[in-house]
Amino acid sequence: MKCQLAVPLFTLTSAPLPVPLRLLACSRRPSLCLCGSSFDLGALPFASAAFTLTSAPLPAPLRLLALWLLSIDNASVTRVVTLRGHRCVVSSVAFHPTAPLLATGSHDKALKLWLLSSDNSSATCVATLVFHSETVTSIAFHPTSPLLATGSHDDTVRLWKLSSNNSSATCVATLKGHKASVNSIAFHPTAPLLASGSHDSTVNMWRLSSNNDSAPCVATLHGHIYAVRSVAFHPTLELMATGSNDNTVRLWQLSSDNSSITCMAILKGHIDCILSVAFHPTAPLLATGSNDNTVKLWLLSPDNSSATVVATLSQQPRGHRKPTVFVAFHRTAPLLASGSNDTKTVKLWR
């Protein structure tokens, strides 16, 4: 991937929506993505489009999600279905890494599971799980186990075991330790670890038991002075990034046995809150989205002890005009997605 990302190839737009388009997720089925709207933070786990989607108007209040089918060459897109069911705005979404399953969280405190049809033309809600006492802010599927995690404004993380046919899930653990809202969660790609970032300015590391029915907190990372808004593990290295309301990104090195975690670098460059962080799947790049309306690309040093800004995607010529709330790299194509609450758009950059 070249670092000089400059012009959005496609901007996902949903007009005339009364609030920003803030949710987008794509399954590993390469042609399927999901978009939604929210009055609060949503989720942008990853994306795989290269243009601007314009949908027919969605009615308010926005409790809906739209599934989009992308062409093989990412040159066109069709909205195939709109999912209805939540009683309040949708705040988080995530596709299962391998199964035809979608999870959504909402301000209605519910977690919903949706089974996708074989041709991706429809999705059926198979479970509605209301255990959190406040908004479900974040959702993450375990990369290999039948396990789902949710974070919430109720200051907790919950672990859910999926049934064998993915038609239901059972809450097996409630992880308590944060003193404020859990804003972001992420599973380690290979180790039995879950990270959670909170409005209490800390990141908790939870170690999953062998049967995934419990996860004691094994470390609390201090350093950020304000809320931690986003956490992300590197897909192949023992490295984690965190973004915060203190306008900084921190890089954390995990030891080879995951017994210790050290802050390797504090990245400064944004002039407002960091709302989202994402590692490139193969290149030594980190993307950050900020309340300063920009996306920055950082080139990691060979030993991951530092990172240098190599590109800033801003308002000119066609960047975002308001906070960039989500960033995500395509898994295989040289594309970066950024979601904003400027004109209800998600932009794709090459």
C-alpha cells in the first residue's frame, strides 16, 4: 500500500438522514457490508468498498441497519435489505469472522444476533439478549472460539457463548473492574486475552479461562489521562494501540508470554480526541481517526518503539469536515475506510 492516501474513491452516503451515518462493517464474504446510523458512537470493525454509497432515505428514529452487496471489483453497490428490530438507535455492529452471523448492540440495551441467508439477501433475528443495564457500546467476536464479548455504558464487559448453530448465546461471565463506561473491546488474535478501554482512562486486560467461561483481570494499564476511546491489537505482532480523549495514541508491547505489557510510544500529532485506531493487516501502518476531523497514517518503526506520521487525510480536497469517528483497513485490498459525522458519510481511500 502506498502511503499517499489522498482522494476518497467512494463515499458512503445516506441522505437525507437527520443524523450522521456512523456504522459500517463487512463480513469476510468479500461482497457484503453493513451500514447504519446512530446518535452516539457506533462501530466500524472493518470495511471493503471503494466508492460512495447513496441510499434511499431511512426513516427516523434511526433504529435500522442496511446490508449492502458490493460488486467483485468494488465498482458498484446495491442495498439488499434493511434490518429492523431494535427499539432505539444502533450503537455497535460486528460480523462473525467465519459464520454467516451478525451481532448488533443498541441504546435499547439489547444485543441481537442475525443469521444471514446463503445469498446475503436477507437476515433473520434469531436472538435478542438483554442483560446489560445500559447502552451496548461495543461488540467483538472471538477470532476462533464460539465466543462473543460486549461492552456497555454500565461499566461492564460480558462474555457470551454461542450455541452450536449460532441461533442463541448464553452469558457466561460479567467482567467488572472499570469505574466508568466501557467504550471499546478487542480480542487478541491468538492469545487468550481481551482488552477493554474505558472512560475511566484505563485499559483492562482480561485472561480467558480454558473453557472461556471466566476472565480475571490480569493487568490494568495506566497512562492516558482521559477516556480511552479505542483499542486494537496488531494482527500478527504482540502490539496494541489505544486512542484517548487526551489527544494521544499509545503503543503497548506485550511480552512473548503475555505476562507483561510496556508502553513503547506516545504518538502526538492530533489536536483533539482520538476516536478510533486500526492496524493495517500486513503493512507496518496504523490509522487513527480524530475529533480534529482528520485521519492520520503512522509508519511503525522496525522495533515498534515509535511511529511517524506519513499522511494526514483532512478536509482538503475531499476529506471529512467533522470528527472522524471510525477508521478501518480492508483485509486484502489497499483501502482504508473512515466514518464521520460530517455529511453522513463513510469515505474509502486508496
